[in-house]
Amino acid sequence: MAAFPTKNKKTTKRSPGGKPSVKHKPNKPSAATCGVCGSQLHGVPRRSTVGMAKLAKTEKRPERPFGGVLCHACVMAIVKEKARLKAGTITPREVDFRHLKYVKA
Ligand SMILES: [Zn+2]
């Protein structure tokens, strides 16, 4: 059994002629999640494809490296690992394997 109702929300409205008509509201897309830890991303609107197209580029995701892909905590860890790898204080084997894809990018 689904945890959330899969059907669209129904509202009854009265037409100008007086007849009631049932309108269906389209479902909202699910919230964007972090690619590493799966937590919900803030600053990314829950809108349809058309709704997203109406927004400016900077309104769609945070303006920082990996904005709209990773959460702030994961970005912080990846930036640290990248700097430490470059300085030679850690080896690639010591980096979290889930971060390797982003550290190399
Ligand atoms: Zn994360």
C-alpha cells in the first residue's frame, strides 16, 4: 500500500451556468534530494517542468558548487577532501567512496 495518496486532489467548483464540476489538481513532483546522503535539498522549488521553465536560472537551485545536486554538509566534506588530496595530507583510499565521483569532478 502506498504511503501517500497517488490520486490527484479533487475540488468541486460551480460553473457560470450553475452546474458543479469536479476539477483535478495535478500532483506536485517530489522534493529534490542530495546525491550522497539523500536528505531534502533546500532552495530547490517543487514545480512541474513548465513551472521550472518559467523561473530564472538562479531561482532553480543554490548558486554554489554542486548546488541542486548535493546538500551543504556533503559539499563541505567534499571540498575538504579535495583540498587535503591536493595538499597530499590524505590518500585517495582515505576518501569516502561515495564522494570520489565529486572529488574527481
Ligand atoms: Zn548530503
